[in-house]
Amino acid sequence: MKPQTFKEKTEIELDEIFQSFERSLEIERRYHELLDNIQEGFQVVDYDWRYVYVNDAVVKHSKLSREDLIGFTMIERYPGIEKTAMFNVLQNCMKSRISKKFINEFTYPDQSKAWFELSIQPIKEGIYILSTDITEHKKIELAREQHIKEIEQLLFKISHEVRHPVCHIMGVSNLLDNSLITLEEFKIVISHVKKSVGLLDTYTRELTQFVSEMKMNADDNKKTD
């Protein structure tokens, strides 16, 4: 068998290197394709806080284009983010090479807000951030908390503000049933009854207004959903 010349060996080695490079590119392409199609956001940030990779979900979450993110830093794209509690967690993960999971309320430059469940993992390039948009779930949770708070306020009004004049009227009624009183005393009693009735009327109106506002808030939440 004829020995290979240096040129032939070089060509074979270059061909193998090229094929290996092509396989690596194909693997990377498949990984990107896979990550681009998951529902969760996936982003890679380097040690300088520069976006290295973002999938389609992150692009949607960011309200920016992929070109607006790749190659730019978080601080360039979201001025002031370095002052947030979220960024402190990211810094801790980046420096200490630890993992973290937490829920974050994110405020966009236009002051709109969204909630994300974040999972941060250290990698050789820096860190990757897996994000799940839980905004709708959080809105429902906050609406439920608000509804419970309103119910508690309603019960307080019924048990304290409304019940007080009712008890007063009942007490006066019992007094009239069981006592012989003079005309002057009767006038005083009637005065107290009128005062209690007036308070009861005021509290009833406030209660009606409060219930109406609760209904309006519930209707607004339904429209938002």
C-alpha cells in the first residue's frame, strides 16, 4: 500500500475536523430548535451580564426582539435592573456558583408588570435562567386575596357597625316593655331610638355601596381575565 503523502494526511485530517465541526453545528442547531420550542423561557447570560442565547419564549417575555437582546447586557436593556432584589440573586448565583429558585415580580420600562417563576443554574458560560410566566395565575391569586379581604371588611361592618345600633334599639324596646317611664324619659328614649335608626340607615347605605364596589371589582377582574 502506497504511503500517504503529507498533503494527503493533511487533507484527511482537515476533512475529519470539518466533519466534526459540522456535526457540532448540527447538534447545536438541534439544541436551539428544541429550546426555541419549549413554553418556558430559556436564556444564557455570560459573566459580563451579556445575553448569549435567548429562546422564543424569552423574546416574548422581554417585549423586545432577539436582535435587541443578543450581545447586549441586561443593564443596557433594562436600566436600573442592577438595583433590584432579583439582580442580587442573579449576582449571588453567578459569583458563588449556586442554584436558586424564586418568584419575581418584574417591572418593564413602560411600568407594566409580570410575574415569573425563575430557576437559575450556573454553567461554564455564566448562568442560565429558566423562566415560567405565572402572571395570570398571580392575578387570580391576588384577586382572591382581595376578595377575601373585602369579605372580612363586610363581616366587620355587619358585626360591629350595623349590629351596634340594632342592639341599642332592642335594648330600648326591652326597656319600654318592662318599665313604667315618665313622658320626659319617653322623649329621651325616642331620641336615642331615632339616633340609632339614623346610624342604622347610614351603615346600611355604606354597606350597600361597599357590596356594589365589590361587585364592580369582580366584574373588572372578569373583563381583565
